[in-house]
Amino acid sequence: MGQYPDGLWGPLIIHDPHPPFHYDEEITLTLFDWYHEEMPNLIYTYQSTGGEAADGTPTPAGALMNSGVNITIPVKPNKTYLVHVICPGNYPGHAWFFDQHPMTTVEVDGVYVEPTNVNVGKMQARIAPGQRQGVLITTKNDTSQNYAIFDTMDVNMLFLNKGMFPPKGYNTNVTGWLVYNDSAPLPPAPYLYELSNSDFYDDLDYVPLDRQPVLGPVDHQIIMDTAAANISGISRYV
């Protein structure tokens, strides 16, 4: 147990020789939650009646982007980048955006989808542990400034859905930068003052590019519901 947080991992990118969209270059971006303790101790906390969280799940120490914080990614002007966003995380999902660079989602978990701009209004893209998404961004012509990459762990999943608030001083965010100009300053990280469950783009709304119909007909439908339940003082998913 604990392969996600403690194990050895790395992105594996498979290139399609004939993708159904144009791009000039590629970027790989990993988003995940970090724990200072190793999994044997955290699993013991999760499976004990003394788990600190309301449901026994340990709280991450923080978020990492490409295995670090304050990372910089050099980009060229007037280019379209295919960004491979990967979440090799352990527990919470992540929401992210490139400041002043709208994203167009073109792939989810290896399946091409109809190009979709998810940054409409307050909507944010969300990725879950074990999930991958491919998004296109187009860089600006102006190289006089740099732009932040914002990522936050899902505060709803970690705290608010449980009726809790983050501890004072706890930071769910991590920031990186798209660097157009090494001589220009790195701007402050943007803020999201509100991020409710309804602010995430629902990935079930993506439409497969091949529009393959749902398999059927179905003679009998079996629905399996999962939820958390307290068993002998320990929260379990059942």
C-alpha cells in the first residue's frame, strides 16, 4: 500500500503520429499532494480510531507541481503548446489554470474529446488522482512579462465537504510560472477567493471525438453506490 505517495513514478507520454489537432511543442505538468510522513505511518493513522481528520484521511503537507514549488517553464511567443497534465496524487483532486492563457481540453485519459474551453466564467478544470488530461494553450506575442501557473488541491474534498475549515496558515496552493523573459519578474500568484463544488467543470460533459455510442442494449442495470461509514470507530468506504 502507499505506492502513489511513496513509490517511484514518472510520466509516460505516448505520441500520436497523427493527432487531430495542431500544436507546436509539448509541456508535461504533474500535480499532486505531498506528505512529510511515509505511508506506513499514515495508513496506521487512517485505520486507527484516533485519525485526526473527520474521516481518518491524513491531511497533505502541501501541493507540488512537477515535484517542486515555484517552478519555471520556459515558453516561446506565438506558439501552441500541448500540455500533458497528470495527477499521480494520493487523495485530493486539483484545480489549475494558466493565468491569462485560456485552456482547450482535447484529451481525457487517453481519449480524444471535442475541443472544450473549460475556463468560462468561474469554471475551473479539475483533475483527480490517477487521471490525465491534455490541454492546448497558445502563448502571447508579447515577451515583456511572465505569467503564473496556479494549482490548488480541492479544498472542498479536504475540508469543506466535511464541515471543516483549513487550519490557520495551511496552504492548499502551489505556483509555477510560464517564463517568456528571464529578465522579467515573476508575478505574484493569482487567488481564488471561492471554489465550490459547482465551480469545477464536470468531466462527464466532455464528448468523445469519435462519438462512439454507449454500449447497449442493456437487459438489467446494476447500480453500486459507495459511501463512507463508521465501522468500529473507523471510517471506511463501503
